[in-house]
Amino acid sequence: MTRKDSEVIVEAIFDSIVKSLRSGDKIEIRGFGSFRTRQRQPRVGRNPKTGARVEVPSKRIPYFKPSKELKDLVNSSAKEAGAEPAAETAPPEPTAQPF
């Protein structure tokens, strides 16, 4: 398959997902996860530059929930590769310097 063909297929899938989410449908890709929309309530926000109060209207936002299978695959591959997350280390303590 050429790169152009695969690009057309991926774009068609993404367009289909967006179209379904716009109409309020839920998309599930078995073994990968599901896409849906969530409704955010209206709220009062602040403009970070001026500090003025701003009314933020309600809106729908896309939400992705990974499947258990995907979570397990991600976690098992990290353990197999020995790529455990590094523990946080404290910065070295400063040493006194003579003047």
C-alpha cells in the first residue's frame, strides 16, 4: 500500500469519527478505546492578562477512554523493556565555597 493510499484511509477514518461525534454518537474501536463527547457547564472564568471576569458558555468536548486491553499493553511493554519510570531525585545540596 502506498503512503498516499494509507493517508486517504486514515483521513477518512478521522472524518468519520468527527462526523459521528458531532451528531452525538459514541465511537468504539475494540481493543483500542472509545470516543464520546461530554458536556461542560457554563462557568465564570478570568482573563489571565487583565484579571477581568469572563462568562464561559457551555460546550461539548471530545473525550477518549482507552480500553483495558490498550492499558495492559502499554503497561506490559514498559515493564518488558525495563523502562520503569525513574523515581524523582532531589537536587544535590549546595556545598559551601570558601571566599
